[in-house]
Amino acid sequence: DIQMTQSPSTLSASVGDRVTITCRASQNIDIWLAWYQQKPGKAPKPLIYRASSLQSGVSSRFSGSGSGTEFTLTISSLQPDDFATYYCQQYKSYSMFGQGTKVEIK
Amino acid sequence: EVQLVESGGGLVQPGGSLRLSCAASGFIFSDHYMNWVRQAPGKGLEWVSRITIKVQSYTTEYAASVKGRFTISRDDSKNSVSLQMNSLKTEDTAVYYCAREGSAIDVWGQGTMVTVAS
């Protein structure tokens, strides 16, 4: 199984900050990597697919990069609505989510 | 409007069975892989199962934690996907989401809660 490791587990930041979350795969997944945002009690919201493509309707302050085993999600200028938990997911072989990164208010 | 609506959740005893259903609307259901993803209380997302489309022989895949106990199926004539869950364990307690795969998972249902307890 391909394992996914996100870091950090928790991130404290302020509105306007540039935020970066890292996701590492235990083996090569090319660009078969997606990112999701989830708020308490809600279904996840798709953000990024194929490592760097923005889902329809998602703000351009979100961006993704990487290939192979190392990937990043960047929020260029954190907004109040962005405080949430973020998950990466590989879908090259079966599927697996990272453990999540909670972005909280500093 | 693209929509997925899950049903069938509830309370079941350990060792019991439950069948979840997901009704899809607003898109060509038969063109899309479908997934089930779950989230235990206070925990992260866990992928459970996926079913492909007719031209790929409705191939199914399962997480190791549910393989041999859960069965995913779909009925393209009814725009629905199901998850038959047998031999349920307390650790299967979670919100179960139905999810469409297009550009990765691009549509999620609202989820249905499954509680396995005596």
C-alpha cells in the first residue's frame, strides 16, 4: 500500500499569511495527488487534482505543486474562511488519504 | 444540480450487517467511478472502496481494513451505488460518504452515520 504522510499536523497562522502544507508518498505516484478542505460537520471540499490543477470554483489563492513523492499545497494569503483541516489523497494505486493538517488561528 | 444522497446508516450490533445506498442525480452516472470514504468520530478521512464503470468491467477495490467484509456495487439503471457491510466491528463506526470520481473525487454526499455498538 502507498502511505501518505502530511506535515505539519497542526499549523497556527494569521490572516494574510502564506501557508504551505507538505504531503509525502511512500512511493512514486506521479501526479495522482488531490487536496481537500474540510470544516467540522461538513463533507470535504475538493481543491486540487493531478497535483496542481484547481477544481472548478476554487479560489486562485490555493495552489498545488509536486510530482513523484513530494507535494505541497500553498495558500497565498490566508483568509478567515480558510481555517479548516486539509487532506491530501493519492489515487494512483487504490487510494489513501494523508492524516490531515489542521490550520488554526494564531 | 449534481447531487449525491446517502441513506441506510444507523445503529447495528457488532457482527451485524448494514447496507448503505447512494442516489446520484444531475450527471451521467454511468460515466463515473464511484467511491465510499469514511470518517470515524474525531478522526481523518479513510478511503473504503471504489467501483469502476461498465467498460472496465465494474472492477472493485477495497481498503485492507474492509476487504472480505464489505461489497460495493452499482446499478447504472437506477443511478445508484451501494455498500454492503457485513461482520461489522466497533471500529467501523464512522460517517460514510459517497463520492464521485471525475477529476479525483470531485463530488461528495453529505454522509450517513453508522454506529456499531452493543
